[in-house]
Amino acid sequence: MSEEKKAVSASASKKPRRSFLEGIKKWFRELKAEIKKIVWASRKQVANNTLVVIGAVLSVGVFIWIIDFIFAYGRDILISTIG
């Protein structure tokens, strides 16, 4: 068992280690390559998506308001019949 661990640690130590600065340089190179892949939305798409979100928020808000009104009305009827 210990021989296997020594073999694993020996093979791991044979890898060339990069310096800290080389790692940072590689990270920035990869970051730059990923940023080039970004596709930005057009002004028209942003405006359209904004209107869709506002419409959805208003729709859900009105739905919740109606449900709240119905439950409050039911509560008031229940309280008036009991009391």
C-alpha cells in the first residue's frame, strides 16, 4: 500500500510546475479569449426584453392583488357571519 502511494507521489512530482506569474498570465490569456466570444444584445433586443419583464411583473402583480382581494373579502364575510 505504501509503495503505491510512493509511486503516485513520485509521478506527481515529475510534472513541471509553473510559476505563479505564468499561471496568472495563462488565466488572463484565457479570460481574453472568453471575452471575445461574448455576443452582446442589440438595443432593440434589450428594449424588447425590458418590456417583456415589465409586462410579466405587472401581470403577476395584478394576479396576486386579485387573489389577495378575494381572500380578504372571504375573510371579512367569514368574520361577519361568525361575529
